[in-house]
Amino acid sequence: MSMQEFIAKIAKGPRAAKDLTWDEAKRAMKALIEGDATPAQVGAFLIAMRIKMESVTELASMTAAARSYVAPVSIPRELGVVDLPSYAGKQETFHALAAAAIVAASAGASVLMHGYDGIPGRAGNAGVLKALGLSIDMEPKVAAEAVTKHGFAYLDIALYHPPVYRFLEMRQELGARNVFHPIARLLNPARASSQVVGLSHPPHFEKTAEVLRMLACPRALVVSGVEGDPELSIAALTRVLELRDERITPLSFASKDVGLPLGTSPDMAGFPPNQRDKEADLLRRILHNQVQGGSYNWVVMNAALILYAAGKGATWASCVPLARRVLEDGAAARKLEELTQEPVGTGVTGRTH
């Protein structure tokens, strides 16, 4: 089938449109990434798929195809790295995920965060990590070395998978998200055995867990997260789907379940785009155990989630004391210092955010 035929199949309207088969979706992705589709065909395909909504098979096939174009980031399997995609961006809340990942790394987890900071009006984790003094422009090999040595790195999707980045950028031209937005979350650059995927689009919640199962992911937490990031809320119940050994289990996470008081929206309040340094200062003070209350607790509960995904505790609740301990004994502060002292030179580009 040609690209025209793929478009015709998915664009016949709500009653006549049909899903692509695994092989058809794979070939469509090949045409998109390799540039065989014309600009008109690219736009038509992406919008038609957006309207129809991706099936589990389509999303799994296209993700598998996208993965095949770039080599995995080489991190030793025995580290049990956690894949932590961040593609939503923030408007209303601060980036608890950035601090939580550093806390988890200080407690023995290995975390590869990857993301994109190009959504208009929504600030990604890259900006606040940069304000904290961390490198956000590592080439994949350098990021792998950083995770292996320090337990954490941020990998810009533009440096890992330029074609996917190019299609993410088309959101600004088309005015709507496209199939590459969920694909980016599922890329899993290190082919980690544990993934923590956040999203806010309800139709993709169960679907994402099914896609991960189809892609043979051993373990995953799919989080209906705060503003679409893989973050639990401290002010409300958070729905989570846990995939383990091909079984999907619905869970709910609330602060009271781990002995933390229910927080409020102000506890999670973010900062205007021109106050990134103020946000970085808040995260720095949390990591130095200089803040108590809702903001601190929000970071603790999300660090515990990452530690749970890393297998550092049998339950989420059992990981909360571990997250608290590394904050109280200074390990989290030392980890931040360690990450900011890493030389930034070889293998690092000059891209700015």
C-alpha cells in the first residue's frame, strides 16, 4: 500500500475509517521518518490519525519502528535503570519530577529522564535542570556515562532521535498534537526494564499500558499525572496502572496512604517563565532539606514512586522513608552537587533552551 492508501484507510470518517495493521503502521512510519511522504501527505496522515485516534496496534508498531532507527543508549542492564519521559511541560505547577529524580538517584536508583522543551507556553524539566546547574545537552553516549557514574542524566530528544523531534515540532505548525507525542513517551532510549510514563489525555490511559505490554515491557507505571508528567498529585488521588509480568493492575495513590498530609494546589504552584531561577532555588532548598510542608512532601512522594519503579522497595509506601532519609542525611544535596560538577565538554552540543 502507498501513503495515499494509508491515508484513505484512516481518513474515511468516524464510521468508515479503519485501523492500520501492524505491518501497515510500520510502513507508514518508515515513509514518514525516511522522507518518502510529501509534506501534504505528512500533514494529512498526522491529522487523520489524530481524529481517528491511534489503536493499540498502531501505536505499538509505530513506536517499535521509530525505535529501530536509533541505537539504544548503552547503560549496563544490572543498574536497573528507570526510563522517565517528560514531554508535557508545565503551566500551573513546579517541576517536582526534576527534584524527585535527583532524590531517587541519591537513594540508589538509576534514572534516565528524556524530554522535549518546545511546547509553546509550557515549560519542560530541561529549563529548571539547567537552572540547577545540570547539563541538558548531553549526546546519548555522554548521557549513558552520566547515568552509569552518577545515577541520573537528562537526554534531549532532539539529540537522541532527530526525526521524532522534527515531528514533535510540527505541533506548532499543525496546531494539534500528533502520533509522535505518545511515541516519544514510549521510546525508552535505554530499553530500560522499568518505565514510568505520565499522561493527561484520558483516551490514552489504558491504551498506553496495553501498548507497553505489546512491546514486551517487563514493568511499567502509567500515571495519570499532574499536567501530563509522570507525577503523583499531593492534592488529589492519582490513578496509576501497573504493568508487571504482562499483567496490568489498576492502582490509586494518595498522600494519606503513606502517612503524608493531604496537600493543596498552592503546595504545587509553579513559577512564571521568567522566574526559572526562583523555581530552581525552591528545588535546591528542598534537596538541601531546608523546606518543610507540602512542597517537600510532594517531592518525597514522587521520589518514592521512582524508587518503587526501580525496585528499591516492595511497595510505594516502603520507599517513602528511604526518600526522606536521603534528604535528611544530606545525600540528596550531595547528589545535586555531584551532578552539577560533572564536566560539560566532550560530546555535548551548544543547543540552548
